Amino acid sequence: MQDKGYPSLAIVIPVFNEGSILSCALTSLQMLAGVDDIIFVDGGSTDNTVSLIQDAGFVCLQTEAGRAKQMNAGTQYTTSDIILYLHVDTSIYSSHILNIKKSCHQGFLSGRFDVSLSGCGAIYQIISFFINLRSCLTKVSTGDQGIFVTRKAFDDVGGYPNIPLMEDVALSKALRKLGKAACLRDKLVTSSRRWEQHGVLKTVLLMWKLRFLFWLGVSPKSLAQMYKEVR
């Protein structure tokens, strides 16, 4: 893939005890074109996550647990112009990378993709539809959607806030004040394991509850404890 003068791009991936699902992700990432850096940041895994990543030839930094801390550490490690924050269970292709670069070249400071949950059944597509609709209307994104941001915009808002939950929502709200956020319609397929393991209705209601309480001003620390107890 020719970059045609587009800015450089790095992918930052936070991980924690993901050894059971890493093989496919690592193989897919090795085939990506147009990426200058791929940086994993481990939050203290006790399985073989770190060794699998390093054996595949990728950088794996190690920090304290917490996605905000991990993603900030990965961002500080790279000098790329654009950062894409990706979950390890989300599939991405070279066409997605090119579309990110095109968007930032056109003046967008940040953005995200539409998401498609991997589970079979109409319920997962319904959930995906409403996630995408809500995000496009509010310009608030979640990590499953592949949040990307220019380095300047990231630095201008001070990076991810150091909170234990809702860090992606908080970052999105800060970024939308700076300028245009792209809602890219090509889809990332992300694992539906969270819904499958804990139940679709239970998970949806929990997410709604946490987002509503966050909007009301409940502290992320309290929300993280609630999330941990329910899950």
C-alpha cells in the first residue's frame, strides 16, 4: 500500500492475560500494511501473553494495570503522527489503516470505526447498530470501535485521563471540543465474548447503567468497583 505522503501511524494495544486468544491476532497484525509501529502494553499478565507477543517480534511494554495507563505509556513510546488504540480481540485490515490516514489528511483530528460484534444471531447486529448510531450522534466512542487520534490532539487534551473506567468516553468528550471527529463506516469486527460470557441483557443493562452514572458525575473509581462486582 502506498502512503502517498500521508502521516505515520502507530497502533497501541493494551493487554492483560490474553494468551488464549493472541495467536490469531498476532498473525493478522503481522500482515498489516501502512503501520509504522505496533506496540503492546501489558498490565501485569500472569500467563504467557508477554512471551507470545515478543516471540512474534512485537514490542511489549509493561506498566501497572489500567487501560488508560497502558495506552498513555504506549503513546509515549512511539513518535508516530497518528495513534490507533486497538483491542486485541478486534480485527483490523490494511484498508482500515489507509482510511484513518485519509481522514487525518482531510483535517479530522480523531475518529472511530463502525463496529460489528462477532456473535451469531440478530441480537448482536442490533447491539452493533445502536452502538454505531449513538457514537455517530454523540461523537463519543468506545475502545471496541478503534479510536484514533492525531498526536497533537492527543497531547492537547493531555492524553487518556488516569481513571480506572470510562477512559475512552472521557477522551472522546475532550477530543470533540477540539475539532472534527470522523465516523468511519467501514466496520471493525470485535469479539462478542463479553456479551456471551455474561449474558446479552445483563451486559447491555450494565453498560447503560455505568454510562448514565458517569454522566451524572459518579466517580470512575466507584464505577470500576461496581463493574468488577457485577462481572
